Amino acid sequence: MTFARSYTERLALVALAATVGVAVSGPSGAAVQEAGHQVRQTWTADNGDGTYTNPLFYDEFSDPDLIRVGSDYYLTGTTMHSMPGLPVLRSTDLVNWEFLSYAAERLDLGPSFRLEDGEEYGQGLWAPTFRHRDGTFYIFSNVNRHKTQKFSATDPTGPWMHEEMAGSFHDLSVLFDDDGKAYIVWGYQEIRVAELNDALTDIVPGTERVILEEGSGLGEGIHFYKFGDTYFLISAEYRDSMRMPAARASSPYGPWEVTRAISEHEDFGLMKGRSIDADPFLEGVEPPFDLVPPDPSSRDRLSLHQGGVVQTPEGEWWGFSMYDANSIGRLTALSPVTWSEGWPYFGLPGNLGRTPRTYEKPKTGSVQEPRAPYARSDDFSEPVLQPVWQWNHVPVAEDWSLTDRRGYLRIHADNASDLLQSRTTLTQRAIGPRSNPTVVLDASGMKRGDRAGLALFGRPYAWLATERTADGLFVARYDEQSGAIDREPVPSDRIWLRAEADFMHEEAQFSYSLDGRRFEKIGKPVPLVYQLYTFQGVRYGLFAFNPDSGETGVADFDGIDVFEPDPYGRAPIPYGRTVLLSEAAVDDGTDGGPLAVPFDVRARGVGQVSFERGGKSLTVREDGTVRMARTGGSAAQRFQWSETPTGEVVLMSRLTNRYLRMSDGRLTADSPGPDPDGRDGVRFEWEIAE
């Protein structure tokens, strides 16, 4: 997406060039970014220069909860119906994370968890709370229609012990108090607290209280803390915006004082994407769905919400939370925290409540190389699945194998009416902003009626498969939205299946190959949508099923390669180059004209730059106005270089912690951050000046 201002406003920018030396022109450094494939193959938040870029992971990690134990940090989050569930990650710098274990290797609470009588789509394990006391790690998690589940381990790598609690506690959080007591808080708008028994399985009789009535300002997804002598609740709520209100008290039972929000309006400038105009859980709704196009004018629907705070041993405070990123799912963000008037605000002084997308890494005393918690490509040569994989519901053990044919994942096709009812489907989270999974499949063991291949799992779902029919072997493309199947005959049992998924434009194109080099597109692009039926972002899935009732065969997957065309958090900053800046164009059919004056981009450390020309630098005053002044290297002349999710540059003044913007023909540094519609003058592009 590109952005532009009106013709009249562009003329004002040109006039302004004489006073501040700003230049407006075309594309960003995308070509430079493409060369980075040789250096980085997957998204990491760590930029390698002392900064990080949100999200921490560009694949879904929703409802995060994070704790510190000593100098290590531990993180878990929602996994819904996917098995195994509740991943446990560890970090020493809050930016780079490694996978340790799953707390719930298998959660089987009845036939629906096995897709035998009903289903658990959008249910399962969600909104976990992560805690540690006296050498034991605890994870408590909701399960709809069932009681709350408790998992415990003395080593975060496992094994984890599983126990069911006596009740169901919606969006719970647990606090281990200084006096040895344990408290549990839960609820939606009406918030309750109680003391837990010593076994942490039930509330102590007579201790349950309603501490906040409905309408008090708190919503759900509570995180319960005690800092010093003060208790805090941090919540998620949507009223007139998606936000994070907080409450504080001197006792777990209150009285509680509620603040409007410690984080609000922060969506990093990402617009609300495609949606389904129907019951959000798709109850009683059948495809084709009424798809609503993206809405640039919608604000505060994707903003940071549901998270908490943590303090480093060095005394820094950091916040974590999730935000909706459309069809890729809900992503986790890291935020600097500023205490003001006794509240832990996400954001920086002068811009409280707003989180920079790119900022300096936490000072934890640890130096880690950029890394991602999962390897996404898999040649299936190991005797166990890589931890990136999760089954769609509890799998049928005898229906899959990594040893029946060494170097292959073998899936036995089951008799199922469609993809949603197929019990043994292996999935992994899709990764953004774009990714291309390619699967190699040997169909020689497939029987008549079998379909096996690569799925884009969600609603509407789509798949590309090999299909054995009475007329031979075909490659088949199906999308639930249209209900149509495109088929083409193939002469070989070995076939490559690919999806090119673009989560910025929310569509994917299927293609196939018979030699792994030349790929042929099949069918039209399919839409990608976030919805609450699965309550997950799009997933890549490997499947084999037969809609008939006869004998079924096997599908042998020789591997999957997940290629990421955009593995960087941002394009390389043009340090030492002379550039022309431009205010990015809006989707109104207009185009910008370049300003006459270029800037020399000087590195100022940890991802910061100054814009210099002729011994002077772009300089911000305390009131947010901008001028050219003699170069001195102060905070007034330093800008944090960052990008929006759609790739435009945004420049945060390190004096005001607010962003450069063009408004009414003036350049100022007073914007709290980019708006989704791109019409606020905050987004810029750059090109090398000739």
C-alpha cells in the first residue's frame, strides 16, 4: 500500500523545503532488503544493532503471559484446539526466544477433542497465566465447557504434571503474595477474587468476593501483580477502542481505583483487514461468507491489549501484550514502560500509552544473537516432529508415522467429509508479512478418492492437493468460499505444492510443479481472513482424507520449505547515504513531487539517525516544531528510524518521543504515531539522491 497527500498539500511541502530541507520522493529501499535473504532467512525481532522491531514473532502468539525467574524470562500463550498446547519459551533479553517445551503434550477431555463427537475449534486451551513459586513453574489455563486446567513442573523443559481444578475461572490470573497466600482473579467485566488452597486447585471457602462491578472499566484477560505494597490488575477491554485499562489497590479485596488505559490506540498504523459479515463465531453460517473488505478508516480495532509488565534485574520495566494483525492472527509486542503518577504506562515520556514499533533492546545484561524460537522448514529426517508443528485436535496415533518410511511424514488418509472433519491434520502457524510454504508429496500410496496436500487452514479454508480418481492422478485446488474445485491431470506421483501467502493484502496464490523448479499457477487467489470459528490466524496444514467411505491409502510428505520474502523487521537504514525523503502517498490516485533538498543520513547509534545538510541538522524543539540548526548531536537532532507494517518509514524524535509529520505545510514532531488510513502525514519513503 502506498500513501500520498493532496496536490495542494504537496505544493506546501515543496515550499517548506526552503526552510527545513525536507525532500519528498518515491520508493523505499526494498531492493536493498531483498539482498538480505543471504543473511537472514526468517523473521526475528532483533535488528542486530541494539534495537528490536515488533512483533516479537511474526506468527500468532496470542494471550501472552510472561514472567521473570532470576535472569531468565519465560513466556506462554493460547493454543486453542491445537495439540500439543501451551508452548514454553525462554529468553535472557526479552527479544530473542528459544522453545523449551509444551506444557500440554496431549489434552483429551472427551470425544470432541478427538473430533469423534463434536469439535473443539476455537475452544481448547486459552488465556493461560504463567507463574513461579519456590522452584515450581505453574501454568493455569481456561478450557471452554470444562474446568480450569493446571500444569506444573520443576524444570520448564518438562515433564509437566497435569491436574484439573475444581472450577472454571474465566480469563484467570494468579498472584503469589509475600505472606505465602495465593490469590486468583477472574471474570468478564464483573471481576472476582478469592484465595486459593494450598494445592492450588480450588478456592478457599468464604474468600470469594466481587471486587469490581460490571461497568467499572475493566474487561477481561486480567493480569494480577503486586509491586511494593500495591496490587495491580491489568486488563483488556473494548468499549470505544481496544485498550488496556488498569486498577490498583492496597489489598486484593480493594477498594480498587481504575484508570482509563495504560495503553491505547497503538496499532503501529495497521488498518483493519478483511472480515466476515456474520456471527463472529460463524454459528449456523455456511459459505460462501459475506466478506467485508479492509477498512482504512477503522481505528482502534487492532490496538495492543491483553498483557502485563515485568521488571528486569537492572530495574527497567517492560510491557508485553498482543495486537490483532488481521489474517496472520494475534501477535505479541514488547513495550517500554514509563511509571507516571503511580501507573505503569506503556510507552515513553511525552508519549504515554503508545509503543514504538522499533526501539532500543532492554538492558538485561545479556547479549544474544538474533534468533527465532522455531525452524519452520522440515525434511522429516528426525524421529520426532519439530516443535513448530501442532496437530489439529488430538491426533490418531496409528494414522501417522515418521518411521514407516524414513525421511518422510506418512499420513494415513481418514474417511472425512471435508478438511474440518479430518482428524489427523498437521499444522503450523503461518508467518508474515509474506511466506511461501512448498510441500513435496509422494502420492504413490494413495487410494481412489484420497486427497492429500497443503492447506491454508482457517475459515474460509483452502487447499491444494493431489487427488486419486478413477481417471488417474490430479492436482486439485479447492477453496471453501466458492466451493469450486479446479483440477488438472498430472503424470507423476511426485509433486510440489506451493502457496504464496501475502498477509498484507490477505490473499494467497496456489501453484504446483513436477520438478520443483517450474511452477504453474492453478485457480484464482484465495482470500485470507481472521475469524473466531477457529479463533486463530491462518495456519499451514498437511492433510490426507477421503470423502468416500471406502479403503484409504497413505500420503508421504518428503518435506516442507517455508520461504520468507521479507524476513527483516525493516529495510536497511541508509547510513552514510544522501537521500530524498517523501511523504508517502495515499490511495487516492495522486502522486507526490520531490522536494529539492536532500539530506545526509548520519548514524547516531542504536538505530538512530540525524538528517544533515551543510553543517546543519534537522532539529526538534520542545514544543515539537522543527527547524534546521547547527549540528551538535543532541537528542533534539536524533530520530529513531522505524517502519510501519506496510513498509513506510516513521521517524520518532528522541527529544519528544513523538513522530515527524507533515501537516498544513509544516513539519512537526508532535504525532503520537501513524494512523491506519495514512492521511496524517507521518509516513515517509526515501530514495538515494542522484
